Amino acid sequence: MLILASASPRRADLLREAGIDAVIQPADVNEDVEPGEGPEAYVRRVADAKGRAISVRAPGRFVLAADTAVVVDGQILGKPSSDDDAARMLRLLSGRSHLVISGVCLMKNGAPAVQTEVETTAVEFTELSSAEIAWYVSSGESMDKAGGYGIQGLASRFVTRITGSYTNVVGLPIALVYRMCMKAGLLLS
């Protein structure tokens, strides 16, 4: 059985909905962006660190780790630190397109079973009013999500178009995970 190195209930739900059994073991790693680090390098590095943190404690087991970032104008938007920060992020996303980039790593014995992969999805938001932003932030849904929104929840009303993997925007590109598992020879139930 696969180990998911994540505390994200959305990632666990996506795996379960796809019929992929996983045991949840959250990884506690530093997720700060390093100076000069680009979005793809960032999500790859953090996914790899999460995978290694759990894999060294689970010899012989496959560990899946991922990290997702929202990127607008080259700026990485992580999880908001406050309601004001969430509102700032939503103002940045309002009326324009942004990228959702996930790094996904599959490991066994502390080494990648296959190469760490990156999935990118373009998301377009409608123009948001100050009242809409305030309403959404007050819902509390912003606080534990990269970019300050969840496409699968209340913010779905703001999304006018996506190009790429929907599950990537939720938090885990399931088709990519499936391909990686098959390439590594991991039999999924």
C-alpha cells in the first residue's frame, strides 16, 4: 500500500476517489521559498523533501509526496498567513489567468522510484468585486489552500476556465500519479 506524505485531506480524498489506497503520514518540512528559486524548482524540491522525510522511516514502502503552488506574474502564492493575505491573493488573481503547479515525487527507500514530475494547469478567474473577496475570505475556505482558494468549493463560482488537470488544481494530479505508479511497478488496488 502507498504512503501519502501529506496532511492534505483533499489529496487523500482524490486518491480514494480514484481507487488508490494510501496510508496518510504527514511530512513536516520547511516549505519556505528559497531566494531566487523558480516555481517548478520550488515544488520539486518541497515534494522531494516531503517524500524523503517519510521514506527514510518506511523502508521498502512506496511514498508519494506532492507540493502545489499558485503562480501569478512569476510570484509564488503559498497558503495565506491571514485573512488580509488571502484577500491580497484573491485581488492578484481577479480577472486574469494564473498557473497551478504541482511537484509530485514517488519514492522508495529514500530515493525516487521514478523522476519527480511537475504538472501545470492554467486557471482563469472572473473579475472579483471587493464584496466577493470579503465574502469568500469570511467563509474561511481560503486559509489552508495555496493561492487562497479551493476550486472544488465556494471559489468554483469564480473560475471561468481551466486548461489542464482539474485534480491538479484541487491538489494532486491523479492521472500523473497513476502513470508514475505504473512506471514504478506499483500495483494499485
